[in-house]
Amino acid sequence: MDKTVNWPEPVTLRGRYATLEPLTPGHGDALAEATKDGELWKLWYTSVPGPDGIIVEIDRRLDLQARASMLPFAVLDVGGTAVGMTTFMNIDAANKRVEIGSTWYAQRVQRTALNTECKLMLMQHAFETLECIAVEYRTSYFNQQSRRAIERLGAKLDGVLRNHQLHIDGSLRDTCVYSVIQSEWPTVKAHLTYQLERGPDDLTVDV
């Protein structure tokens, strides 16, 4: 049997500020409330679903999981409430590469420790458990907030894919591609751990 078929397998990752657990339709109501916080679907350069589109988006992500191209998570705050989504996506099992993306959080948990801890847990799982050779991040050229957040994580810009996709409003999207490679992980891990120890006011946001 091909061992890459179910790579990576669903897992729950727990931290001090957040928990990442496998996404299910049962998270739908809480996520519908979360997306209302900040009206995130109105950001033209992202593809955050509105409250009425949450179940469709959950189904889309679970369908991609069934096809072994995505591993979606619900992001839970310290109280256990779902406040966002994130994924391992564009999974390349043969070459042990993943992208961390399709991430959004309710406005109330942005600029808190939650995002940095989520990224730390995901990358630690990718590099130390899955033994990935690289982890990618991608975002719209115009999503300056996300680009700054990715750069603060320690990821480096690989390049810009011009006219790569369409934004939800139909305009052309240039995609900035970042990555952290295996040899960089120990330094990036130390950097993120230090950020968490400094406190949430110094941490990043990624929408």
C-alpha cells in the first residue's frame, strides 16, 4: 500500500492559546459567528466565506481532504470556541512539502498570541513529525497585512506568480510565494518561541 495516500493524517494540536482540531460540519455555527466578527468576507483580496457560506466552505475543504490535497483544521480559542480555519494544503506527499494557508480568524483574536502559536504548532508538526523538506505560504500581493505576518514568521519570499489567480471580485491576483525550508526550521522555531514568551501584543496577524 502506498504510504503517501493518507499523508498527512488528521491530528489535534494543542497549545497554551489555541487548539487545532480536524474540521467538521459541527464547527459550522461557531465559525459562522466568527466570520461576522470583522465582516471578513468583505476583504476583496481574500476568499473568507460569509456566514451563509460556511457550510459550503467546510464541505469544500473536506472534499479536498478526501482527495488527499488538503488537511483542514478548526482553530479553537482557549475557551474551546471555533474562531477560524487553517489548513495544510497543496499537499505533495511524494516530496514531503505542504502549504499552510486558507487561514482566517475572527477579528477579536487577531493580533493575539493565537496566530503565532498556530503557525508554530503547524510548522513543528510539519518539520518534526511529517519530516517536510519545506513549508510554503502564499498570499495576494495586495494583502499587506498577511505579507507582513508571514515575513515576521521568518519565511522568505521565493517570488511572485503574476496573474496567478482571480480574486473573488474577478480582478487578477498576483500571488506572493514564501517558504521556510528544513534547514531554517530550528532558527524559525526559536524566533516564534521567543515571540510567544514576549506576550501577545508583539505578535502577528494573518487573514
